[in-house]
Amino acid sequence: MGKEDGFRTQKRVSTASSAAAGVLPTTMASGGVRRPPPRGRQIQKTFNNVKMTILCGFVTILVLRGTIGINFGTSDADVVNQNIIEETNRLLAEIRSDSDPTDSNEPPDSDLDLNMTYTLGPKITNWDQKRKLWLTQNPDFPSFINGKAKVLLLTGSPPKPCDNPIGDHYLLKSVKNKIDYCRIHGIEIVYNMAHLDKELAGYWAKLPMIRRLMLSHPEIEWIWWMDSDALFTDMVFEIPLSRYDYHNLVIHGYPDLLFDQKSWIALNTGSFLFRNCQWSLDLLDAWAPMGPKGPIREEAGKILTANLKGRPAFEADDQSALIYLLLSQKETWMEKVFVENQYYLHGFWEGLVDKYEEMMEKYHPGLGDERWPFITHFVGCKPCGSYADYAVERCLKSMERAFNFADNQVLKLYGFGHRGLLSPKIKRIRNETTFPLKFVDRFDIRRTTPLKIEARS
Amino acid sequence: MGKEDGFRTQKRVSTASSAAAGVLPTTMASGGVRRPPPRGRQIQKTFNNVKMTILCGFVTILVLRGTIGINFGTSDADVVNQNIIEETNRLLAEIRSDSDPTDSNEPPDSDLDLNMTYTLGPKITNWDQKRKLWLTQNPDFPSFINGKAKVLLLTGSPPKPCDNPIGDHYLLKSVKNKIDYCRIHGIEIVYNMAHLDKELAGYWAKLPMIRRLMLSHPEIEWIWWMDSDALFTDMVFEIPLSRYDYHNLVIHGYPDLLFDQKSWIALNTGSFLFRNCQWSLDLLDAWAPMGPKGPIREEAGKILTANLKGRPAFEADDQSALIYLLLSQKETWMEKVFVENQYYLHGFWEGLVDKYEEMMEKYHPGLGDERWPFITHFVGCKPCGSYADYAVERCLKSMERAFNFADNQVLKLYGFGHRGLLSPKIKRIRNETTFPLKFVDRFDIRRTTPLKIEARS
């Protein structure tokens, strides 16, 4: 595969994209001008892609031949397999080479005035009234059904394949886990794989999407963001929404860590709920300005590190920014923020994953707390990326255990369970019967009364 | 990583699994005895795993160093990255080495009497009455809501990571595509990643799962099976269920191909619907016997090849078996089978994917047929496996196009669209507004009246 092939491939992809897209947008919605990357860097990039393609192809040949120097004859099947792997590697390289909103090679938009506050969109000021009117006019789209508020779960992942090949597999298992929980509890899911705003990519991408969903789904009462690395581990537990009748943001955290220690991990934005209302739109608007990538996010990161306890030095992340916002504008916001820790709306995985067997022995689903965690959140594992904070093996095996721990609760209705928390294989947990409906009455979670949270001291 | 490491790893995984699982089942539900694999083959298998691990590690080193012989010094980041990739490869090899129900190295169960008909479970004979009674007793779980039958979409994929790294990424996109359609149309999803019956693995795995779901979800009126390589490409179109008031199986196909030509592709089991009733349970029971892997499936394959036009020689697949069953027991079954081709309940991808731009220019969603296909089905692409029937590049790019073609219809409500059918990136298709609800009224698909199918000559 020579250099020319690489160029032809690049050209073919670009042509196809251009042909498909028509003309690329030349202006951004805000009125800024889009600049193409410098030519010299384009050529360098193409050369790098070609080099990587050649290397991947060479390496593939080595692997398929077993050991270097032995057996250079190939069977037809070997040739086919080799071709497939080469093709895939080449396509992967092409896909990854497509410039990314988070690509740090792109120059930050220096037209963006550091003094100008970034906004998620035009200011909306009367959302509560508008929404209420719309609901009245559209009785077929109520926001409460049988006394239960309509909830939409928002989650997602980047549009491109993961850097780590196992990452997409765990994203798949994670979304299956969410599909199961939401089917049982009548919650809608939106799985976002698009960057609505290239300024707010990465962990900030949830903000424009939450706003967009609120405004596009007036029938939804609560938007629930959940990270892709968070898994449901209590399939029975339901969020006690009536607990939050007077609140608009529900987030897991600890008040003393927040107000006394000003810790950067006082709250966790891996799983939180926003009521669909004006207050939430306002909070999102106040939250977003630290997000735009480049100098703004860098500078904001320094402010956050300086002000929040334990925070390492890195660009502004959404969690630190929210904590800082709520601390510095406490009187404005905190009245409507419920800092929840009676159950694991977010449960940090390290202290939980080794106890699943003990939990299965002593307790039962529906508790949602440390006895049977509602959500196990694999903070720092980053299966989709290349650089995790924890050992890969520990992370992947723990995620497998959490997934199977949850899956057992789903499979129970069907009479099956995993052979072990590390095993993808299942076994029957009861015999087949000619009276299947008695098990439906006993084991269908939808027919179980949710447990109430007991007041804790 | 020496041989000893590989052995230790194998041992550690096995110990962990055993500890987690307790005692492995020693009997199968049917009363047969489980035999462990021969010791010699176990050692050989372990040795092969170790060899592959060493090779993967070596190859990884080569790739990371760029070219052989240059720059053997490494930075800390290189070392960390290298470790992560090595770990992942090792874990992947471990996961894949775990014996698979479809593992052809396992001897077929010779206890299974070739004359004894395989069954999916104990015979259920009065499901219609039982189900009707249950529905009467459980008015909170109706099978029709506002005149609309409750539908459950069943799909899935094998429990292990794909052989081809890109495969899991496309499975993820495929399930997102299904989540979108089902959210818009109020359909429940079950994503199956378990083999309920190790005899019926592979494409046969859907049969026991369909049966299990019927019996466990009496409130569901229709179970809709859809392959993981089939994508929704018309987000507006709805299956006209009232068309099938007198039928129990709806499947895409062509009567002349079926009855006149007895073609093995006369029907397509990539997307079909079963009514939740006794008739369906009976059909599943009649369908299953060709499925058990090993000699039964092999022999059945020969019968199917001999009797169905154009069928290549391979083991019995579910589609050929169903066609054969319906042909040979026509009077028993066909009265309740609706062979549908007025819209693309299954749309073979090759003739469709190049026309999406033309469709966008001339037509609109909601038609479901060749003008705007309901479902585009990537038969033969097999992104999860190693051996596809079509060129990898053609397949992956076509799937990307189909995905984005569908995603555009979902994003329209939010004011976005893909830059091109090959691009994961999106752009605004209308300006932001302070009156978002007018777009909700115009663009929310749920508020669009489904088009009726016009009678065709």
C-alpha cells in the first residue's frame, strides 16, 4: 500500500463527504468565520496517516504469519482474513483522522472574546408559562401519567470508535443495562452521539443537549443525565421523585464536603436530574461559560484548581465548574438544589464491586444504598479512551461484575442467571413450567411496590 | 510476558470465576451429564493462548516504536500506553478463550437422539385462554393502549466482544438507531446478550428468547425480532398492525419466490413479528427441531440445500428452516402467515444505500418502501465477525450512510443534521429561537399522522 494509495483514499473520502454534504458551512451560527487548516499541516497529517496505515498493514502481516520468517505461504482463508483486517485498520485510521472537535491541533478560536460570556443559545425567559400553556393545549402529551412524572434519561458517547477496542463493547453493555432499567420503569432514553456545539465537546457536551431536550420535549418533567460509565445495579429501586417537589436539581453529594471543605468532588455530575423549567435553563446558562475549549477552559481550570480543595491542575471540567458556581452563588441557587446521599444516585465503584456476592447473600434489590447500590459508577476507568486512572484489568473485570450483577435481576423474570459475576454465560435458576404466569406475578419487577427510603439519622 | 505469566493469568481467571460462581452446574436441565474437555486439549489450548498473548505483546511493541530498530528509548507516556494496550489484548484473549456455546471444538452432544424431536420447553396448550384471563385480572397491564397494540422489539448480539474491533462500534450505533425509533413509537426494547439454550446458539438463539418473552410478558401483543445488522431508515413509518388482524406472523418475502420457486431467500427472518398467542408457540415448537447444533443441524442443512432453490451447502439456518416448514406444512400454517412486501419490513441494503441522497431530494419519511425504505438490512456484512460476504469498506461506509440518513430524521426536531451521510459531525439546519415550541409542533414525529399504505397493483 503505497503513499499514493493513502492520498487516493484520503481524497476519495473527502470527495465522498463533500459530494454528500454539498457545501460545507462557511459560517458558524454565532457569525464567526470558519478557517481551513493550513496546507502544510494538511500534508503532514496525510503523510502521518499513510505511515500509520503502512505500519498497521505490516504489523497485521506479522501477526497473521505467526512468527517472523516462518511460513510465507498463505491459504485463501488467510489472505481473506488478512485483507479484512487491513481494510478495517485502514478505515479506522481514516475515521480517526477526520478532524475532531476535541482535536487539540486546531487553533482555539481567538475571535472568541475572553470577556464575552459564552451562551448556550438565545435567552429564554418565560419557559414555565409557555410550557404550561403547551401542556394544556396538548392533553395527549401529559407530563404526568398515573401520578408519575415523565422522565427522560440522557446518555451518550462520542461519535467515533473508541481508541481502545474493548471500549465500544462496554459502551454496548452499558446501554443495554440502561435499556433494561428504563424499560422496567417506563423511562425514555436518548442516546446522544453528536456534538451539538463544538465549543462544548467532551464532558461539557451534556449541557447543550440537556437544554435542547428540555425545549424540544415539553412533555418531559425531568431530564436525567447519566454517564456512559455508570451502570444501574439496582433494577428495582426507583428515584423517589416526590422527595423533590420543591427542587429543580437533584445531584449526589455531601453538604459538608461542599460547603465546609469546598472539595472538587463534593458533588458528582455523572448522574443528576434537572426539572424541565425556567430555573434549570437559567442554571445551565450560568454553568456553561467555563466550558468553551481553548483559553477560556484553560483559564477557568486554573480558577477552579485555586478554589476547590484537592483539585488537580487541568482544564475546567463541568463538575468542578458546577461546584464552584453553586458555592459562589449559593443564595441564588442552593434553595432549589437537592444534594442527595440517602441512596447511590452515583455510587463510586471501588468500594462496591467486591461486595456484590455479600450483597446477594444478605440483602435484596430495591434498597438503592450501600446494601444494594442503585448505580455503580466507574469513575476514572475510561474504557473508551487510552489513559485511565485505574488498572485496566481491575476496571474491566469490575465492570463485567457490575453488569452481570444487574443482569441477574433482569434475567430472574425469565428464569435465568449468570454462572458467576465474571461469566457471560447463563444457567437456569428454575425449571421450565406449563404455568409461566405464576412466575410473572412473582418476579416481574413492574409489579413490585417500590420501597420507600427510610429516614436516616 | 513469559509462559508462566500466561499460565498464572489463566489460573487466576478460572479461580475467580469458580469462586464467584460457586459450583458449576453438573447436570443440564434436560437431565444429561456435562463432560469436561479432555486434559490434553486443555493444555494445547492454554499453550495456544500464551503464544497468541506473546505475539500480541510483541506486535504491540513494534507498532509503538514506529519502525523496527529505531528509537528504543521510551517516554513514561509511551510506557503507560503500551501497558494499557498489552493489558487489553491479554484480556481480550482471555475473554475469547472462554469456551463458547458455538465453539466447534466442543463435541456435539451425542446423547441427543437424532430421532428425538428437540423441544423449546414443556408443551403449553392453552396459552390464549390463560393470557386472556391474566389480562382481565391485570387491567393495569393492558395489551392495547389507545387502540394501539403493545409491541416489544427484540434484538441482540453475542455476549463477547466482536472479533473485528469495529463490530462493537456498529452494534452500538445500531442499538442507538433502534432506541430512537422505539422511543418515538412507544415500543419496548429487549436487547439480548445471553444464550438461553446452548443448543440453539447463533442465528437460532432468537427462538427460545421469543418464546420466553411471550410467556413472561403477557401484556405484549406482538414480539418483533430484528437483527442487529438491520437499521431503521424511516423514522416516521409505522407498521400497519390492523392489516394483520387475522394473522399471527408477519414476515417480509415474495409469494412467488416462496411457492413457485421454493427459494431459500423467499422470506427474510431478519425482521418479523409474532403475535403473542398459542399459534405462535406452536410454530416455534415446529420450527426449532432443525436448530440443535451438531449432527442435527448438519443433517438438516443437507435437507434444506436439497429442497430449496439456490441454497448453498451449510448447516441449517433459521430462515431456510422456516421456509421449508411453511412449504411442507402449508395447510397448517400459511393461513395465518402474512407475507409482506408492500413496504420494507426488511430492505436489502445493496440496492438502497446509494440512493439516499436521491430519496432526500425527491421524497420524504413515512413511505417505508423503495422511495424511503423502512428498514435497511445489511445482510452479509457481518461487522462483528471476521468473514463477511461483502467488501468491508463497502459495508462499513454503507452502514455509516444508513445510520446518518436515519439520524438526520431524529435530529431534525433538535435543529441539526449531519454534514454529509458519511460524516459523524452535525451542523445546524435552522437558527436557534426564543420560540422553540413552534418547532416541536412542526417536527416532533409523534405528532405526525402516520401515512397509510396505498393499495398497490
